[in-house]
Amino acid sequence: MRRADRPVLGSGSDSRRNRPGGDMEAPGVEQMFDFQRLPNNRLALLLLLLYSPVGLCLMLMRLFIGVHVFLVSCALPDSFIRRFVVRIMCSVLGMHVRQRRPQMRDGSVKLYICNHVTQFDHNVINLLTSCSTPMLEDSAGFVCWARGFMELGAETRARAELSDALRRYSSSPGAPPLLLFPEEDTTNGRAGLLKFSSWPFSLTDCVQPVTLLVKRPFLAVTTPESSWLAELLWTFFVPFTVYQVRWLPPVSRRDGDSLQDFAGRVQQLLAIDLGVVSTNITRADKAEHIKRKRHTAAPTAALSFGARQRTANVGFVAPGPVTEDPKIVRMAQQVKDVLPAVPLGVITRDLMKTNCVDTTITNLLESTEEYPPEVTGGSTSGAARQQHPSSSSSFSSTAAISTVKPAAKMFGKSPCERHMSLQERKEALYEYARRRYIEQHGLDPEDDM
């Protein structure tokens, strides 16, 4: 009986199914990161709520055990016995480490290249083989050493100096291999890989790719803005977290390959093994997306709060602008002068989408939404009356002079108005706003002309 051929990495049906850039669509930034720790599924949330008392007890117990794991790892020298003992103790902490294809690990390779999922990836791979990962960002000190990073000193902050220091380290006899993460930031590991930085591939011409898959129940493995201490506590809280390490054959740099070509080829191999897409999204794109997401979250929350206030206090003075952007505030006031019946919060919300006064006026005119009546005798008109006492009489004549009403729901009552073009309606609205401005500020219409 003929034995079925085992699929080889990079060929066969499994490779075609996982090949990036083929049938798989490139993910966006939103799909590559978990911005929410808790699940969206109601059943999962219910199970998490029921598990919470057990999880808190586990977390407290594992904190006590974790101190002993740290002391044991400090007391024992770097050896197979130490890795075996610490790996067993980490299983009690809920960190279960598995590996596939360990026979592919090459002892002569001086650089391991791995995808980045959690802030403890270097500790996980260090449980399987001896390796060193430099601390590239945070300052050196006790925390750096306790987390298992290699300290390089403050003089190696520049990228060129860092590369020279790591190159000297790799050439030292007896030094363990380096473990680097060219993505330079974490992802959820399910959608795609960040674009690999090319500088790690300048250290040596032969690297060993390593893929890492991380899974846990109930919660997301990592979130972008979470600290390493918070990630550790969540790891102790959940029942278990499974880390699966898969070794790939060593890859050598071809003649004529640039550093970026070499990095792209290794990135493609890791993406194929993980079954994800090799993207051009960088760490800077992730940081920009987080900043934009943080910037838009605050106005959205303020808008929701303002909407609740307006619902609870119908008939009171409308709240002020919900955004601090002077441009939006100015444009919102322009629209408010034309459409005084529309709440300021609705105007601001539409302006944040369109960033255009004309488009917002058109959207509000064509909208069929009914708005609660607002009292327009607020501080602005009151101040205008104090500055120009004679303008109070002009307000009473505005209704008689103006035959065109600014609110969208007032258009279309007569056949003539229904056949007005959009441009004519806008011009009529602007004329109405001009007259209101002249009357409020006590100006002479002839001078304005």
C-alpha cells in the first residue's frame, strides 16, 4: 500500500490554499489588531462572567507561583534542565508551549526571525532553545533584565550602532542565537503580517524563520495599547494560553538580493506557514491608526452624551458645539445661521463627516428626520440685543420680509417651491442668512451691498 506523500512547505495544495497575494484578500489595519479585549458574542460574555470568580482566584494563585518561577529561572544556569523545569512551571501558570518540526532547528544559525503576537514571545521561544532578544525601546534596568531581554546600553540607540553591536554579538564564539521580530510590533496573528523591517537581515546572510500561533479562550490575546504588566495579569486570569512554535528551514540570502528583497522573501515564507497575508502595513501605520481611533472616539462619546441631554431636556437651550476644532465650530455656526431649526449637535456630527458647509446643508435639507423644537433666545441673540437695542424691532420684521424658510421640512409646500432647483434653494437660504446677520448686528443693508 502506497503511503500518502506528506505536503512540503511552500508546495502542494496546502501551500496554494495559504498563499498570500493569491485568492486571499489583503486585510486592512482594523482586521490585523484586536482593539477590544472582551468578546462581542453574548454567550461568550455570559460564560466569561460566570468564570470571573474562578479567574480571579487563579490569577492570585498564579501570581504567587510566578514569583517562584522567576526565582528558579534566576537560580538555575541556562541549560536544558532549566528550560524543562521552567516550562513545566509555566504550564501551571496557564502558558502551554508546544513546538512542531523541532528537527529543522539548525544549531549553526545565528539569527531567528519570528512573527510578533504577544509581549512574551521571546520568553516562549526561550523555553524551547537558548536565544537572546535585545531591548530596542524601553530603558535598560532591572525590569528589562527580569523580562528576559538582553541589555545593550544607552549608546546603541541609533539604528546603525544597534546593528553594529548585534553584529559583533553574533560573531562572538559561543553566543546564543539572536531572536528578532522584524514586524517591530504585535498583531493578532490571524489576518496578516506587518511589513518586515530590513535592518535585522543585515546582521547575517542566513536566518531561521520561526512562526508563532497564540490562542486562548474568552479574551483577545493582546490589545494595541495594553502594557506588558496588564497582559501578564490577563494571562494569569484565563484558564490557559496555548503557544505553538513551528520551525521552518533556514533561508540564505541570494546573490544580488537587497536587504528588502531578503526580508520580503522571509516574510512570504512566514505568511504561507501561518496561512495569513503578507502586507505592506507598517508599524507607523498601526500607530497612526491608533491615534486616529483615539481622536475620533472622544467626539463620538461627546455626541452621544449631547444627544442624551437633548432628549432629556427638550425645550431648553441647545448645548454648545461638541468638538474643539475651531474650523468645525465656525462651519457649524454658519450652517446654524441658515438652518436654525436643526440642533447644533446634528450639524456638528454631519460636518465631521463631510467637512463642507454646502454638503451639510444639502444633507440636512434632504433629510426626513424630525428634530425637537429649540429655543433660540440664547446667549448669542441676547448679547446681540444688548449691543444693539434697536435690533429687537428688526427681528419682528424678519418673518414678514423673509418668505423662504431655512428648515428643510418647510420647502415643497407650494408647486413653485417644489420645482426650485437645489442651487436656487441654497441661494435663497444664503440670502436669508445674510439678512439675519445684517439685522442681528445692526448693519446697513446698503453698506453690505
